[in-house]
Amino acid sequence: MLLDVVAGVDGNRVFVKRGDEDGEAYSYVETTRRDAFAKDSSEDGKVRKVNIYAVTYCITPSQHRRSFPSSKSSFG
């Protein structure tokens, strides 16, 4: 199944089934854009201001979640 992103406002996104943009939402995602500094990998190594993006949260209704086998490893 292919999903499309329907853009919302203020960094919110909704994933829907391709061709059914008005249908049921499969996931809701909020992203945050922030300013950051990056050093070029060239010899001069100039530092420049860039935008970075981070996922703030992602919510998927239970009927659309995949089930993965649980891990039996212990931490500690």
C-alpha cells in the first residue's frame, strides 16, 4: 500500500492512502524545524546556518500498526 502525505499547518502531517486523500488517516506526524550550524566538509571548513527537522511525535491508530515480535533480551 502506498501512502501520501497531506500537509497540515505548523509542521503537522497526515499520512493517507494514495488516491484516497479524503479517506481515513493512517498516521499523524508533527515535525519541528530549527536553526543549526553545519561545518562544510571542504578544506576551508566554513560554518553555515542550516535548517534541521525533527519528528516531535508520530501517532498511528492501533488498527494500522504492525505487530513485531517482542525481544526477550534483558538490559542491565
